[in-house]
Amino acid sequence: MQAKDKIPTEGGASLAQNPFAGLSSAGLPSAPIGCPVETKAAPKPPPPRNRGRVDITRQTAGRGGKTVTVASGFVGIGQPEKEQLAKKMQKSCGTGGTVKDGCIEIQGDKREQMAKTLSEAGFRPVFAGG
């Protein structure tokens, strides 16, 4: 192999050239004034889907006279998602609560607030019992 066939790698003049120096913007459309160059539409949230019926009941039996609102009948939802949903309900109702035996229990008579949270999550809340 001869010396003139080698490619220089020491960063000489051949690597210092700007490959875009010869380009011009002639003939290209300009962006409208006051408009950002890239306009990306915000992703729309998916439409609420029907995730099934959930019964909302109010219970006092076996709780020392205290009222508890229970959401039961969840289909196709795992324990972590129930706990996350219970946390949202606790914040919206301003009370405590827990997940027991696949049901979400919220302290107090908070049926309306629970129904609103369940509707936002895509469920169809139904008031059951008295």
C-alpha cells in the first residue's frame, strides 16, 4: 500500500470543512411571523371507555355505627390499580379509606364524590342498597 492511498486522520484541513457551507436558503418558504417553527398538536386523551359497572353501597353494620361507602364489583382491574383509584378517591373525598377483599372502602357517606371519580376513570357507577 502506498502512502498517498491513506486517509488523513490527524484532523487536518480535510476535516475542518463545513459540509453545509455551500447550501443556501433561496427558494425555501419562510415560517409565518409569530408562529413557532414546529407546531405539534397536544395529544388528545383517549375517550372514556366503558370499563364496566361498579356498585356503590353505604354500610354501617359491624363498624360501631360508623358509615363507610364501599365500591365493589370491579371487573378486569388489578390490585395496584384499585389502590391507585382508592388514593384518588381519598383525596377527592378528603377522608381515609382502604382496599379490602377487592372492594374500595372510603370513610363516611361519600357516594357522590366516589361516583364522580369512578366516572372519570371510565367506570359506570350504580348506587345499590339504601
